[in-house]
Amino acid sequence: MNTDDTRPSPRVLIVDDNIGMLETLTDIAQASGFDIDTTTDGAGTDRLMSAHHYDVAVFDIVLPDTTGVELARRARARHPGTKIVIITAYTNSELIDEARAEDVTEILFKPIEPARLLEVLRRLTR
């Protein structure tokens, strides 16, 4: 909920192929006033990022048709100011190393505590 009529709610894109995780993250963020779009794959991400600018993009690291690291690269090419958060259940992965090399803004490990998600989203959208 946006209490300042002059400033729009921060816009966040959440991408995860696990529908339960996607719905949970969306519910948490929307309840705290974030404007959320969601999709489950790279193709949907490309469509949404072509149509909208996001303050923050949250990408699962492994998706059916791509990786969160590749989506981070594409997001940065389209919208260099978008902050990138990678979420993952993997703790030891080459993709995590790639994400760090891409200088993603934040990496969150599943299960994600609601308070931690909100802390990160609030910090990145100040």
C-alpha cells in the first residue's frame, strides 16, 4: 500500500517456476505495498521486461528455459538501473559463482524468511 500519493509503489518482477514459491513471495511483497508482476520462465520475463521497467527483479537461479544469471544479464542490458536478486535452493553451485561474477545485487537462499525478503526489497527500493 502506497501512503505517499506522489511516489508510485516500487515495481518488482518475481520469476520462479515453483508456483507455490511464486505465490508466497508475491503475497508477502504485495501485502507490504510492492507492485508485483510474476512469471515462471525466461520467455515470460522477456515479455514483461520489454513492456515495463522494474525497480527490482527477483530471479530463481534455475528455470525450465534459462537461468537466473542469464535473465540478470538480459535485464541489465534492457534496464541498467534494475536491482537484481537471485533466489536459490542450491548452496554450492557454479551458477551462484556466475551470479556473483555478474555482480547481482543480492543472493537469497531458500527457504526465504518473509522478513528477510522484505528487508531486501525495502533496502533496494529506497
